[in-house]
Amino acid sequence: MNSFRFWSPTEFIFGKNTVDKVGQLVKKYGGTKILVHYGGQSAVKSGLLTNVENSLKNEFIEYVKLGGVQPNPTDTMVYEGIELCRKENVNFILAVGGGSVIDSAKAIAAGVSYAGDFWNFYEQTVTINKVLPVATILTIAAAGSEGSMSSVITKSKEGLKRGVSNPLLRPVFSIMDPTLTFTLPLNQTAYGIADMMAHVMERYFTQTPNVELTDRLCEAILLAIIKDAPVVMREPGNYNVRANLMWAGTLAHNGICGVGREEDWASHGLEHELSALYDVAHGAGLAVMFPAWMQYVYTSGIDRFVQFATRVWNIEFTGDKKETALKGIKALKDFFSSLGLPVNFEQLGAKASDIDKLVETLKINSGGQLGNFRKLDMNDARMIYEIAAAN
């Protein structure tokens, strides 16, 4: 196990009707004039936004609103949010939604106090050193941004999708009511499941030795998701299943599964180009790219893939490591397919003829290298895209 430093200060308020506490919590963390940042009309139609506003009014907290965040959040919305916060002297941001809304809120929070272009943070030419406090009300179990120090934004004009991680971006509190996810469309639920599983697997597939504890943490989260995912697709109003999946999404990406081990993140880098080019759901793209990445790299650490197959998918090891590893990869693909997720370019709506374009932008965004389980260059990336196109 490697040495590490882990700091996760977010307060989680989990359970039914916890949204009613938002006004008290904002006041507790010093918010006096806040930006309520949200996505589409679902928060309005469901009454969630009204409940939030009533709770803020009860605590005499002033607020302004900015809605319209779309999946794969863009710099355009971030610039608008920064301008609004400065104009209204906002000192706190409340994100009401899923990962896209929260990531956008984090970018705004970092950009308000910075005299330059917030995109500098995502180009990693400038380090974030001051942010407005961000809090969340989570409406989809997926990205884990409610507990993470990460944010991903797309630069619209260039089609560049990039992320930044900084401990200051961790939300000060996150309200998590599983009932808010009951009415999610099933495809959105499935995308979220793929997303959280990918967050675990980016940490699980490592070359760092002697990480048995975090191996077992990763496996426990994956096993819980695998058990509950088919149930939630049949019973979307099952509170206990929704609760388990919501908390699994948080633990998958708050960093606890990655302490003491080198993480990979090649599959995310490969996927970001797909969602930037085609505007597909991040989880859908990950369902395509992760098995393709596995097929390409598994021989570089076959014992870990055997462990994945036997511990996570309960595949019997008969002595043939290659056979067992490939069965584990197939089990993951079959599981994604059973949830209605795409597992190849055609099902995703991507085109093999665009691979050159994907590799070109990936080179810009990655600097020509990605991954740690196996170091990949752009020739490797091209071959992984070709596997995803052929699957």
C-alpha cells in the first residue's frame, strides 16, 4: 500500500424529507445570499425547487436561481453563473440535481474569485486556491460529485471535455433523499449504475501491491450494485434499493476506494471524447469503453482480472487465467446489456469513421498519454476505440 492523505469534510444528510433541512444547513455553513443552480424542468414540476425555496425563505436566506444545466455541462453555463454570482454578491452555491449540475456549480464556485478565465483550472495551468462553498441536493445516483473533489466541464466551441480535482471542490454538505430518484427514467438509472461502477473499477484496476482492504471495499460496492441494479429496474420505487444505490454512488467516487493505490482513469479519458463529440450520456459511453479497455489491457495484469472475475462475478477458476479473465470481462458486458446499456459504437450511436477525430482530441486533452494500469499512447487508444467499434 502506498502512503496517502485523505480529507473528506462533506456532511451527508441522508433519508426521506431531508430537503426540508436545506435552509438550516445553508445558514449553518454561512450562506446569506445564495445561487440555486439546477437542471431542467423536472426539479420545477416535481415541486422540489418550491420546497427548496420555502426552506430558504423560512431561514430568511436570499437567493437567485440559474437553471438549464444539461448533461455534459458546458463552459457557457459556467460563465453565466460566474457573472450572476458576481453581480448579485452571492457567497454560497446550492446545486440541485445530479453530477452535471454539481460539476457546473463547482466550476462557478472556483471561477467567481478568480480574475482570469476559469477554464485555466481545467487546462491545469492554474491551481484552484479559493472557492465559494458548494452544497448539493442529489437527484440521481451516478457521478458521485456530491462527495468528490472533481468536476468535469465541456468547452463548447472546441468540443474539449476536461476535468479538474481539488480538495476545495468537495461540497460542504450534501442532502441525499432516495425518494427523489423514484421517477428517474430507467435509462438514466442504468447510466448512473454504469457510471458508479466505472468509478470503482478505475481504482480497482491497479498495479499497486498489498491493497487487500481497498480491494475488498471496491468489491463490496460492486457486489451491492450488481445485486440491486436488476431490482431497481423492475421496482423503481423500491426505497431500500434506491438508498443502497445512492450511497454506493457516493462511496464509489469520494476517494475512499482509491487511498493507498495508484488509480487508472484511462477509460474515462477515452469516454470523454465520445460524450464531447456525440453528446451521449457519460454512463452510456463508459459502458462501451470500459469492457473495450479491459479486452486490450488484461494481459498486463492478468491476476487482477482473474480476481475480478472470481470475487465479483463468482466465476470458478479452473486453472486457465486467460479464460477466467475473459469470462469476467464478458460478465461485465452481459450485465451492462441486461440493463439496456450500449456495449459498442453502433448501440451508442458512435461511428468508427470518427476514430481519427476521437484520437486527435484525446491527444490534445491527455497530452498523448493516459492510464496507469498500463501506460497507453495514442496508438493504444486507437486500438481500444476499434475494439469498441467492433464489439
